[in-house]
Amino acid sequence: MESILARALEYTLKYWLKSFSRDQFKWQGRTVQLSNLDMNGDALHASLGLPPALNVSTAKVGKFEIIVSNSSA
């Protein structure tokens, strides 16, 4: 199950990020840690549903952590 979630998350990150390497991605238990991210402004803008007048030129994140909930499947 974790490998399926990891692949899905990696695919989504490739859409959001300008560049992405596996050393920026660390999975421990239910926690995913990402570091030094340079985000694609257009993808971020569309994903957040920001109004057209608000333009995102650059977005950088030093550390991002996602906690995945338990699945009962």
C-alpha cells in the first residue's frame, strides 16, 4: 500500500514542482518529508484555486511534511 501511495504522491509532486529528485523525498512510517522544493507557480496557482488577478511567479518551500492517515483497506 505504501508503494502505491508513494508513486501517486511522486506523480503529483512532479506536476507541482519545477524539478524533483528522490533525495528530496523521505518516507518514514506514515510521514512523508520533502525538502528544498521549487514549486511551479502555474500549477500551484491552479491547484489552490487562486483568483486570476493573483499571479504566482515563484514559490519555494524549505521543508514540507505530509502525514498519511491509516487505511482500513
